[in-house]
Amino acid sequence: MMIEYESRHRETVLRLLSHLPSARKGVPTQQILSTYERLPDRRLYVWMENEKVIGVIGIHIQKQTFAVHHIAVHPSLRNQGIGSSLIQAVQEEHISQAMCSTQETKDFLDSCWHKQSQFS
């Protein structure tokens, strides 16, 4: 289940964000999280299962669109559809806006859209 990020999720979210390509390239995870915490046009959501945060998705909301800037799933739980579930849930949450990707999320979103179109 996807819920909005709360400060009680901070440590787990920081660990998840450390797996992002931008974090591996040297962008501090504290800086990434701080952007979501202080800017009103940014939203961070977590995916919860059994009361544990196992995934995170961060978006930038604009007038008619929102861009998925970050998405991460716990490494031991990847390839189980959690990332796709995050994408679907955030689309439903922001149904009146078109979703787009960033350079960091493009490949993942393309694969999600491709899978969705196979079943349409």
C-alpha cells in the first residue's frame, strides 16, 4: 500500500535512496530527501507491506504533469512488481495529471509502460 512519506520513515527512506543511481554518483541521500521535505511541489510516497517501508517514489508536481524523479525498492524485494505498483498507485493519486519521467527514471518507466501496454 502506498502512503505519503512521514518523518518516522526517514531512516528507512534514506537507506532506500542510497540505492539510486544519483546517490551512487555522489549526490547525498540527505540532500535528495531534504528536497522532498522542504519543497511544496515535491511529493514523496512510500510503499508499505507488513508495516515496513519497502519502496519509495518521489515526484515533482507541475500544472498538468508530474515527473517521477526517484524510485527505489529494497534490493532483496526487486523484480516482484513493487516498483510497478508504486507507479500505478502514484498515477491513481494524480489521475488528473500526465506522468512523465526524468533521465534517472526513464528506463524503468519505459519498461512499466511496455508491460502495461502488453496487457491492454
